[in-house]
Amino acid sequence: MAFTLVGWTESQDTSAALTQVAGIVDQHVTVTGDDILVPDFAPFLAGAFAIGATISQARLSSPSMRKSTLFDVNPINIGAEPLWPTPWHNRFLTPRPLVPGEGLRALVAEGATGAEQDSMLAWLSDGQISPVSGEIQTIRATNGSTLTAYAWTIGALTLDQQLESGRYAIAGMRAQSAGLIAARLVIPGSPYRPGCIGYDASSDVEDATFRYGNLGSWGEFEHTYIPQVEFLSVSADTAQTVWLDVVKVA
């Protein structure tokens, strides 16, 4: 199984009614206004995360879903930054099929007085998860890029320690910076950009789903070609930390 992460975000006054959210500009999938077109390499909906200071309801919609029922996202994260335990909708064991090429839309409702920035993430997969096992090791890495608020910002990783020469499978990730919402990997040669929910402090406990092989292999890389990371934050952070769970495969 492989998976990728996409998102929507917008500042608007929904007047407590479900309202479409703009897709975040993306280099690996097609985004047209509020629509993120379902890629043919990941035609299943495997999870969703909705976040906003006063967010009260969230939903995902597509033409194929409208033939039966739309995807109501619950629980939701009521707060400007990710909480812990993290309330998100996990469907990795029972992903919902979509139609490649159709437009996937996010809708949210909030109760603020005036406009509020609300965001939605969706994990798209190629099928049901298959966890990986083996000798998993975790390596810490850092990035010093200045992030653009509410946009994917790419940055290179500097590893704290050297990896033994060889090829590695990524088996999980944790990401952290002052206003982080999410982070996703850009792996050489892979069309997928798998990612996780982000946190702002070392005391925040991430959802174990994203660690130690629980979501299978996120992709593979040679020790000389370390993956880059795209960060999504509420603020212009200048210091990011990432922990990669890896398994040596060759």
C-alpha cells in the first residue's frame, strides 16, 4: 500500500453553514479552485483531518460520493493548531473508493464572528494498509526554511547522524515546528507524498498510526538521496524538526 496527503485551507465566514474550502496549491496533484482531482495512483480515501479555532462540522464531497453518502469527518480538531490526543478520522483499514479524475471537495462550518482560517487534510491511498516490520530505527533531522503560512513549503533535511550506506524504507514520521499543521515527504522517484499531522512541542504525543510501520512503507530512498519535506504551518516558522522511522532493506 502507498498513500499521499493533500489539503485545503481558506479564511472565510461560513455563517455556521457547510462551505467549500480552497484547495492548497500542489505540485503532485491537480488543484482547480476548490477541487483536488483524485489521482489515478491513489483512488481511495483513507483518512481526513479538519482543523479550525471554532470549527463545528466538516465533510468531504465528490460526484461518486453523491450517488450514496458524503464523507462526514468526525472527530474534528477544534483549535487553531493540532491537539493531542489528535482528533482525526482514520479509514486506513477500510478506505473508501473514489473515481480517478473526479473533483474532491472539502466543506467546513465554523462559529467565529467574522472570517476564520479553517483547513482540511485528506490521505489518499492505493488500497488497504499492510503494516511493515523489521529492525526499525529512528533518525532525527532538521530544516531551517522559512515557511509560508497555510501553504506547502519544501525544505531539505539535515540528518543528525549518518546512515549506513544502503537503501531504506520509510516506516513512519513525526514532524514539529512552532505552528505546524502537517508535513509530507517528497521522495525521489515516487509520485506519492505521504505525510502526517504536525505538532508544536516535544511534549505533544503524536498518533501512533503514523509511526513504526503501522502504515506500511511510505517509500524508499538511497542513503545518498535523503527525502525532502513539505511543511504546512499556521505561521512563518524558521526551524523544523523531523523524526524518520526507517528500515534498511538493502
